[in-house]
Amino acid sequence: MNKFLTLVVLCVASTAFATIHNVTVSGLSFTPANITIQQGDTVRWTKGGGLHNVAEVTATPVFRSGNPTSSPFVYDFAFNAPLAGTYNYECEVHFSVGMVGTVTVEVPPPPCLDPTDLVIKWEAADQVHVYWQAPQMGHYVVYGTADATLATTPPGPGWSVAAEVDVAAIGQADVVITGLSDQQFFVVVQDCTP
Ligand SMILES: [Cu+2]
């Protein structure tokens, strides 16, 4: 008898929905005039009456709704990477009477990646030279324990800091751990706490 095995693979798209931030273009002002958003978010300017537009203030505007118009409009602009920092914008008709605003785009910190396991380069009576591959620049901490059966992971109970290394380049990093009096087990982790 044939047996058929059907594999059903469910692909669940993990789409992160960007936030839309609303700014009203009305009177002689943008409301709110100054907003802070996350990179990837969209700002939506909604205009009623009056002769206005939305234009970032540089020779080559990063965003611009078009020429000033009396018609209502909804103008969306997505502040995707690599856009970051503060963008000043204005209504090109009324900037001189204070119809200006800012959008500050914050960039989320990169994810904290795990380094590879430690490899022993050499060991002596009271010291050991270990290395690992660092997936990103950052602060790495080597934790040690004499208890090979510890159920916790560093920096949990039972672990103590054996060495700390600020890694300035992606790739191989190493450290010599000295002053060892008995057998120790070491684990390296990246410390991404700000
Ligand atoms: Cu205006």
C-alpha cells in the first residue's frame, strides 16, 4: 500500500505595518508642526483650503507635494531607509510667516546578533586564549563558570565575567583570559544593552 505524505507549508508573512502620522495643513500652519517618527513610517499631510504646499527645504527637496495649490490634497511620503535625521519643510508661499515644520526620523537600533561559540587558540596553566566570530561591532562579554552542568545561560546565576572586549570590526575577535586556578567553561555573548 502506498502511503502519501502531504507537507503543508504555511507561509505567514510577517509584514510590519508602517505607522501613518497625520499632519493637517490648515490656516498658516502645519499641525502638529514638529513630529518624530520611526524610519519606514509615512507622514500624511491633509490640506483643506488656502494656497499651500509641503516642501522639504533643500535645493533638491527630499519630499514635495507639488506646486502650491488652492485645491485640497492628501500627500503621503514614506520615510524609508536611508532617510534619517531631521528634515525641515515649509509651505513655499507662507514660510516667511512661520508656516514651517520638521519631521525627525529615528532609526531603530540593529538587532543584537549572537557570536559564534568560543574556540581555544592555546591554553597554559593559568590562562587561555580564546577567539570567536563577531557578527557585528559591539561590546562582547566572556562569562565563565566552573560548573559544567549549569542550567542557566549567561549572564544568569552561576556565571561571572571573565573578560570584556569592545570589538571594532566584524570578524574574528579574541581575548586572553588570565588568572585561572581551576578548570572553567566559557561562553561569549554580545551585550547590546545601551
Ligand atoms: Cu501656505
